[in-house]
Amino acid sequence: MIKLVSTDMDGTFLRDDMSYDEEKFAALQKQLHKQGIRFVVASGNQYFQLKSFFKTYPDTIYVAENGAYIRDQKQIYALHSFAPTTVDHILNDLALIPDLKIIVCGEKSAYILASEDPAYITKMRQFYYHLDTVADFSKIDDHIVKFAVGCPPKKTDELVKQLKSLLSGLAEPTSSGHGDIDLIQPGINKAAGLKELGNILGIELSEMCAFGDGGNDLEMIRETGLGIAMQNAQPAVKAVANDQTTDNQHQGVLVYLEQLLKTQK
């Protein structure tokens, strides 16, 4: 019996234009509530951005920043942050690599250098609802939960390997490709976040269903009781999934949920 449904957002729950079928979701949300199933968003994105999609659903829980920051609109369930010395070490190492665009992600906000290309900053504000510009990353006063690194798309895989070696023991690089790399805390991922949340709610990973498409979804797809890969998912995600649904453009999460709820009645 599934007691919790977790979904990634970009490339999974959301269409490519960052929209979803709100009418269909509203109907499914009523059924989820009736059956006592919790709805959880598990994403690498910022909490402030994620909650903007579910303003009328205050009970939604967010496993944000790849599992480092877990909360709903009323309370924080867990917050895992890098030690300040580790933050300095990572930033010093990243400074040695050319052509990187760095966003430092904290509890209160995300941070980008004011010297960065203004067009890039404007673009990033679509994904970071709280994004402050700073003259120097050393001026940040916040709990740092993640680093988001932008790079030339063709160099993504090469840089992931380089960062794994360079930051071994300090941070783990994960990527969905296309020039985006997240540096997350060792041992912190979406599956770990769901397990931690489950301990609080009294729900086992085996009683959870998870939807995803990218590299940072691998653990939760593999470790939950019912891991569902999107049709547009990376091959590695499909390889560990229990089942598959249609792509994000055709609202595969909602399509699958509709059938799942019928079988659980």
C-alpha cells in the first residue's frame, strides 16, 4: 500500500514550459487526501521556487535542494548544511576551473556574483525566487546546502568526473546533463531525504512511490517501493525503475497517479 507519493519537478511533473494540468492535479489531490496519501515534491531546486507551484496546497512537503532542506509552509523538518570551512574549500577549488558559473545555495537565499553576465542572472531568477547578488561569496551569511554549477554543455560529463576527484569527501557532483551540475553533501540525496521524512511521518521507503527522470533521481527511484521513470528519463533511471509512464509533456505523473489511485481503492 502506497502512503506517500514523491515527484521530481523539471522534466517530470512539469511540462517543458514549467506548467502542469492544474485542474487534473486538483482532482487527484482530493483523492490523495481522501486515501491518506502524502504528496511530496523532491527536487534539486530551491524551496521558494518549488512552493510557488503549489500555493493553494499548504500541506505539500518539499524535499528541496536534493534532500538537504525538508519543510512545508509551516515547519522545517530537516536542514543539512556544509561546514563553513568546507564551503571555503569548495569555492577555492571551483575557482581553479575556467568557464564555470557558480550559484551558492543557502537556506535563506541563493547567491550569485554581481560580476556575472546580467542576462545569465536574469535567466537564473526564473529558477531561484530568492537570488541575491554579492560582490564576493565570502560575504554570505547563511547555511549553505548546495552549489549549482553551470558549464559548457559538451563538457558536463568531463567536469563531473573532474569534480568527483577534486572534491572527494567534500561534495558529490550530480547532473542531469546539459551544462548543469549540482554539488551536494556526501550522503545527502532525495532518497536519504525521503527516508528522513518517512521516519518523522511513520512511513517506510517501501510504502513510497517516486517519479523521476534524471541523475539526481536515481537513488529515490531505486530505493522506494515503487520507482517510476518518465518516458523521457535517462537510460540509467529507466534501468532501476519498477515501471515507466509517459513523458512530462503528456503529464506522465498525473496519468500514472490516476491509475494508481484506482488500484488502491
